[in-house]
Amino acid sequence: MKKSAERLEKIDLEAVEDIAVGAALLGTGGGGDPHVGKLMAIQSIQKNGPVKLIDVEDVPDDALVVPVAMMGAPTVLVEKVPSGREIFNAFESLQNFLGKEVFAVLPIEAGGVNSMIPIMVAAEKKVPLVDVDGMGRAFPELQMVTYHLFGISATPMVLADEKGNSLLLKTINNFWTESLARNATVVMGGSVMIAIYPMTGKQVKQAGIRNIVSYSAQIGRVIREALKRGDDPIEALLKATDGIPLFKGKISDVIRRTTGGFVRGEAYLDGIDQYKGESFTINFQNENLIALRNGKVVATVPDLICVVDAHTGLPITTEGLRYGQRVFVLGIPCDEKWRTEKGIQTVGPHYFGYDVDYIPVEELNLQ
Amino acid sequence: MKKSAERLEKIDLEAVEDIAVGAALLGTGGGGDPHVGKLMAIQSIQKNGPVKLIDVEDVPDDALVVPVAMMGAPTVLVEKVPSGREIFNAFESLQNFLGKEVFAVLPIEAGGVNSMIPIMVAAEKKVPLVDVDGMGRAFPELQMVTYHLFGISATPMVLADEKGNSLLLKTINNFWTESLARNATVVMGGSVMIAIYPMTGKQVKQAGIRNIVSYSAQIGRVIREALKRGDDPIEALLKATDGIPLFKGKISDVIRRTTGGFVRGEAYLDGIDQYKGESFTINFQNENLIALRNGKVVATVPDLICVVDAHTGLPITTEGLRYGQRVFVLGIPCDEKWRTEKGIQTVGPHYFGYDVDYIPVEELNLQ
């Protein structure tokens, strides 16, 4: 991840627009649609004023911080509008259970919705947002966070649905959390709101991925300004992210199925411009997992595979992929925390069932 | 239900034997195997001494009482031995969450295991057991209790497994509780321990089915004493329960499948003695639901359909049914609370998918 992001100090309506776009890009197809997410955060900021964004170093070591998020298949969220109360229900239930004030909230991952939910909670609960997350991207399962790599428990966690049901989990490990929570999510209608991985300031400093909110805002801003100036947004995006061009093409087919609480599928692309005559495939499970150009692997998890509109540079989520769209695909190197042995074991291509060893995207695409 | 049961005041090792047998009979095939259940309660009484059994009238109106039980397919419990800790985990988690001392525990239903678990908890936690339950028999789903008929919420409830995982549910109604808890039970391996329907003394006096523990003990004692004297235990059993003879036969086939957290199936019987040449079928979902003699309905839920060994009078659970067994089947009228409109709607034959109207077992079998 590019470390040069300027620190943002408060999140106002303009910053929300930029963060939603930037986080949707880092969401690599998952983490929810930025339009849905933005609406939720904008309402809260209009009502309560801007949100204070603090550096992870400004969290006291013994303070309690809590990531809040949506869990489930993002396609469901598009159709199933949250009541707006369930995330506060999750937050309050967890705070009550822990018997300690939450000092600040944070995103669990990047993504159009999951970058916005913590902003909404921060605004309503009048607590700061910490400029840190647990992925530096988005991943489909609960144990796929850097907190897990550092032995931090996902529980106690709370799931809450829009009807008013909630569930507090305490598990012996993060795989049981994933299994029980995923199942409950399906029973609860496919998507729920969660408060998870309650941590101390000390833990989040050690295990989190820093400056992710500022970085998302920077990506969004770079695209917005390039479009405003009439510059090529893709060029600006590649520069801002140290991104690696993987393909430019027209979507010829998308296969998508919602099973077991996930959206799984494949997108097929036919090359255009400099890629004319070439083919490209992306496999996804909520997030883009592996990309092949002319049958050869050019990027895999945990590196980021990002699909953007070929003209505007704006990110397209897996549920937004449509036949005939002209898109650009870029790869972005993941955070170094994922490139460890435990990181690759947790989120590498083998875990997702691909018989492919992880090779960093920049090595796979040496010119 | 026969109301003449002598009040038992303490539960010692002999009472445990009688209660396990009597409760297994009232369990109508479900509620767990008495051998497994007994072992758990005996250990606790040996260690902590007898359990005090109190009348429901002796519970203060504002005291907190909590039913504790096993949930899941009873066939699973036979293979999956509880660690012994999970029921205390469930009890303690619920007590901590409610922030109030539990005054006494009670059974949620009759049954070989579910009559014993509250005895075990009472012994270990040194609280009394209340002589009341929520069914006067056993039923397969969580909303199938008289507490539900009186508008009492099943949640907050806790599920705990033998591995150490637990789950606290808060739902908007008891059907959501059933759905979420059933699903979690399947993920947790098919059977879990639960603490559910936390209630006040006032509520349990209004909604509970009284003297059920004493009544179970009386049934067990009647069978035991008849066998000791060399009398016919079936005759004694019919007399003790106001039971109605439905059939005597040899099991010719049992079909049993564990799906969705339940054991569903059918048992087929060929008549012997006075029923020679006749046929009998019992359909069950954990518990016996409907019985047909020569194709004609002779008993349905909520009345009790009890299968006992034709020689010993000892109850046989649905998981204990075996080809070639000689059994006697009796019907027992259910508690009046079930014979209300809401009662029949909640646990009558229509709810279980049978296109049959409920007619009391004594009317179906007028001689």
C-alpha cells in the first residue's frame, strides 16, 4: 500500500464522497456499493456535523476501539435497505456487554459500504473514527483481517438485523465465529450489521493497517480532480496507488450466484485498445480473488484486483459488473502484513481453493 | 394431565431414576434418552447432595427463574457426549447478561435428558428446582411452550456447545428464536445446551404446567413397583396416567433421518395379541406427532403418544425404536392449556403439516 497519503483530520460531506470512491476501489469488488454507503453516511453528517478522524497513535493503549461493518452478500444490501437502527443496536449491545465505553470506531475493511458505516456510527455516537482498518482492502470472511494474524479474537461480537433481532457470539476461535455468524446472516436475510473484534488501542496499533481512511480519500480525490481537469483518471489512479495495469476490455459475460451468504462468480472480458484480441477472466467471492490474462495468472489474493470504468476511472463492484461495460483492471500490491507466511495461509489463493502459489502482482507483471 | 401426583420435596438418587423414566414417557419419544440423562444428574447429586424441589407457589413473584435444557436432535447426543461444562456456561452467561441472580431453575419439557439437565444445574449451582415446566410433555420447537401462549419471550437466551462456543440471542418473536437457534445448533454439531425463557415467578405461575417433576417421579415409581411386585406394568401405567390403550405390536420398520436439526421419521407396527392382523403407524419429528391404526387417526399432537416396551412398560424414545421390538402404545390427554385455540394453532396437527383437525384422544377412542 502506498504510504504517502496525506492525513485527513475530519470527515465532511466532500470527504465522504472521496472516501466512498477510494474505499470502493480498495474493496476490490466487495465491501458494498458506494452509492448505498454514501447515503447512510451523508445523512448522519448532515444531522450531527463532521466526524473527527484520528491517527491510530492518538488512541490510548488501554482504550476500547470497535470496528463496525455490514456482513453478508453485498447484492442483498442493494435490495434490502437497512432500517438505520441495526448498526446502533449492534454497537450498543456490544458496548453494554463489555461494560466499557467505546473510545472510537473504525472500519473493518475498505469498500463502498464498509467505509461508510463506521463514519455513520462515529457521527451518531459522537466518537472519533480511527484512521486504520484490518485489511487495507476487502475480504469475504471474518477471520481475514490482520487482527487475526496477531491472535486477536473476533468475539465478543454482535450481529443485528433490520427487524430487531440480534445475536452476541463468543467463540473459541475466529473460524467458529465466521461459521456461526455466516449462518446466522443467511437466516437473518443475507445481510446484517456487526460490531466485532473489540480491541485495545495497543492491539490496534500493532495489528491494524494504518492511514486507510486518508488513503481512500486521496484515491477518490485524485479521480475526481483528474475528471474535473479533463485528465485521464486511470493514469492518475495508477500513479496514486502504484497500480499495475492488467487489462482493458469489454465484459462479455458475468456469472453470479448467491450461495452460503456469499456472491460467487466469474467475469469474462474481451480486450480492447492495446489488449485487442486478448481475453481476461476474474473469479470472485464477494471480492475479486484471481485474474487470468489469456489463461495465465496475472494477479491473486491478497493483492488487490480492481475493476474500474474505462472512461471515468470509477470503481465497479462485483454486483455492478454488466455485459458490455468497458472496464480497466489494475493490480495493487497488498499491505506487507499479508505477505507473511500466516498472511498467505489465511488469504492466499490456496485458501480459496485455487491450486496456485502466491506470487506478488509486481513480480507476475514485470515488463 | 393427571393432577393427583404426590408432591416430591427433594430429588435424591432414587427419585432421579423414577423421574428419568417418567419424564421419558411424557417425552413421547423425544427429550432425550433417560440413560444418558440420568448419568449426568447422578454425578451431580453424588457430588453436591440432593436437590430441593419447590412448588411454583413458593417462587416469589419478582424472582428470576430460568429453564435449562438440551436443544437438538437427540440421536446426536447419544454420539456426542456433552463436556458437562456447556450447560453451566449457558446458565452463567444468561445470568451475567441479565445482571440478576437466578432464584431457581426448571425443566422446559419432559424427556429423559431434558428432565435431568435442570437437576444437574440445580445441584451444581445450589439453587432449587421448580416443580413446573412449559409443556407437560416434549415438543420439537422452541416456541412450543405454554410460556409462548402467554406472550413470554424466549429471549434473551444462550446456546453453548461442548467446545466452548456460545451465542446470546435477542429476537423480536419466538419464531425468530427458533429459526436462529435451530440453525446455530446445526452449525454447532447438532446438539447444544440452552438457557431460555427467563421469567419472573409471577409469569411461571400463570403460564407453567405444574407438578410435572412430581408427576414424572410418580410414573417412574409406579412402573418400578409394578415390576418389583411382578404385576403388569402397563396396567399400572395406564391407571397412573389416565392413559388410553392404542396398540400392541411388533415394529416392522423404522425410517429415520436427521435433517435441519431434527430427527424425522416413521415407525410401522404389526399387531400382536388383541391387535393381531392390525397395523399401526407413528410419524415423529423428535417427538411422536400422529398415530394411525389401520389407516385411521387415533391420536395427534398435542395429546401424548407414548411407546413403551410391551413387557417392562419402560418408555422407548424415537431414537430407541428398533425392528422386531414388541411395544405397547398409549395415548395420554395433554394439559388443558394446549387445548385452547392458540394452543392447537401452535402445536396441533396442522402446524406439523398434517391435514387433520385436532380431536382429543379420549374422543377418538371412545369404546
